[in-house]
Amino acid sequence: MLIVVTMSRGTVEFRYRRGTRRIVLTFIALAGLLVFTPQAWAQPVQSATTVQASPASATTGQQVALTATVTCRGFIPGGLGVTFFDGPNLLDTVPVDASGQATLTTSFTTEGTHTITAAYNGYNNCGASNSTTTVQVTAAPTPPTSPTPCGCGSGLVNIHQSGNDGGRAASWY
């Protein structure tokens, strides 16, 4: 909590700041009277954040786009951005664009359910908010093994035909 009181040319200004709330009061001394003139009252507006993962199911090493959408009345892009977490682990902080979105592309090295949190950090008149989603990660498929050579030398198979009685009976090898 911060409280500042200043006096200048007959004006006393009282500033109170706690978290993102701020009150500024100005008193002016006129002919022995104390006049109260309130200034702007900055009360943060509640924001809302949603987060989506695309795809929601992935294999280890596969790229996943995490997109957070922030809505707030009077929203101005910028601020402290959106911070993405995988469980308790910080992934990155991404700026919010003019459409209210922040996107992080990442991949996962471990299998299992990953709980993703997108935390909007607030800005000027918009308060902080967060949302979660999950990404199900499975093992990447094992690539097929190459065929084992047959040991036949060139790898070519020779076909021979033999027959009798005008070719009616035949054998292949």
C-alpha cells in the first residue's frame, strides 16, 4: 500500500494505491475554505480469459498452438501480456494483440495430461484473469524398421519355369 501526500501552491493532494486500485483526492484552499475536487477514480474492470489448445491431443514433440483470448470492456492491447503455464512450470509470456489474443506454439516432451493455464496479467483499467485447458500427450509412434536383407546376393529373385506336356504343368521357384 502506498500513500502520498503533497502540497503545492495551496493544493493538497492525497494519493492512495493498493494493488491496481488508485484514489486521487485534491483539496484546494480558497479564502479560508477547504474545497474538495475529486479526480479520476481508477477501479479495474474485470477481464475474462479463455484458452484453447490446437490440437487438444498430441504426440511427444508435436507442435501445439495455445491461444488465449482476453475480453475486457474498454480493452486496450498491450500491458503485461498473457503468461502460459504447464502445471506449475512457466512456459512463456506473450503480448496480447489488437484482437485480444495471445498465441504460444510449443511442444511437449513427456506423455500424459498437461494442464495449461493462461494468465492475463492485467493492464490499466483491466484486471487480471485466467483460464485452463488440458492437452493429452501420447508417445510418438515408433518408426517402422527397415526390411532385413535376405542374403540372396543381389536381392533379386530369379523365376524359372519348367513344364511338360506342352507347358500344361508348370513349377515356379
